[in-house]
Amino acid sequence: MFKLIGAIGGFLLLGRNFFGGFVGFVVGGLIDNLLTSNVSQKQGATGGNRSGFSADDLFSYYQQRTTNTDFATMLIALSAAVMRADGKVLKAELDFVKSFFRQQFGPQFSTTHLQTLKRFLDSDDIPLEQICQDIRMRTQEEVRVQLLHYLFGIAKSDGHVQESEMLILKRIAQLMGVPNMDFESVKNMFYRDVNSDFKVLGLEATATDEEIKKAYRQMAIRYHPDKVAQMGDEYQKGAKEKFQKIQEAYDNIKKTRGLK
């Protein structure tokens, strides 16, 4: 741009001749190069985001799209963080997210949601801390636990929860203020070992029979689908699945221990 301005200015100021225009063109080119260099340095300093957005820019975009009753962008931001955790976005993960959104939002699900997801996926720096703090302020604990259940579903969509995915899920849970007992409970619904039934109930394998019965009653109340009744059908489906996992864990322990 400054090459053209410089050429015209030099032509007019230096006697309307070719030499004046040439000098102006050269000076303008130097200015253009200097500005380009500065822009490149700034992009490098902000982490070189592929999308051209810094973390602050992306959070501002997030805030513009969310309201007290709008969960779509919240879900999209967290979904992108989990999908990128292992360094690649798998088709199984994308299909899981698209299916969830279609069922959750019905006709309101559109290409705009997918464009928003792409913006978060393309960014090198998702501002998780700010987003999770915002979600923590807007939602009840039971809702945040259900969000975590959904995110574990993304991680498990390819058949296995990778260690990198587990780390990002744990970080999200901590930032959203999900108690560790609840994190371990949801985790063991997807990532099982020999003691998973106890962990689903928030217990150790050494728990007494009375502790098991008490924990089951408390978890059944805490995770009852009615706790997220204000949310969409797909949340209700996830809540019912989680509630069923609790029942299955209790039934397995009762069978093993011979409880009635």
C-alpha cells in the first residue's frame, strides 16, 4: 500500500518526474516491509495461532456467543479441548459431537455450530481456565458433572481414553470445580479396572457393607436425572446412562459380597 502512496507522493513533490516517483516507491516499499515484519513478530509473540486469534481474543469471542441460557458454545469450547488433546482430531470424535448436537439442539443445530467448533479446533491456545471459570459461575455442580460425563464420551468414542485425554479431562474437572470423588466416579464409568465398581460409588474396595449401602443411596440422589431436568433431551439421556452405571456398580458389588 505504501509503495503506491510513496510513488505518487514522490512524483508530485519532486517535480512530477519519473525519478521522484521511483524514490517514493522505494521508500514506501521499506515502510511496507517494516510493517510486515512487525506483524510477523507480534504473531510469533502470541503463540502463532493458526486462526489468528490470541487466547484473549478467543475468550472474547466465546463471551459474545454465550448467555445465561446458552450452553452450545460452552460445549463446543470444551469439546474442542478434548478432541485436540492427543494431537489429532478423529472422525469418531467429530461424529460423536455432531450426533450429540443434533439430538440436543434439533433444528437449531446448524453450520454455525460447526464453524464455531472449527474456530476453537484451529486455535493453538484455547483459554480453558477462563472458560471453565465462566461455566463454574453459570451452572450448578450437578450440571458440571454431566458436562464431564459428555466429555468422557468424546474421549471414549474411538474405543479408548488416551492418557493425554485423561489429563485434559482432569484439568477441566478441576477448573470447573468438580470434586475429585465425582471425577473418579465418572472416570470409572468409562475407564475401568478391578475396583471400578467401588470407585463409581466413590469408595475404596475396603469399604464396609454399610458404607456401600450409604454411598449408593447418596449417589443415587446426587446423580438422579431430575438434577439436570432443565437441560435438553440428550443431557437427560446421558444422566440416565450415568444413573444406570451407578445401579450396575451397586448390583455388581452386592453380587460379589452377597448383600441383600
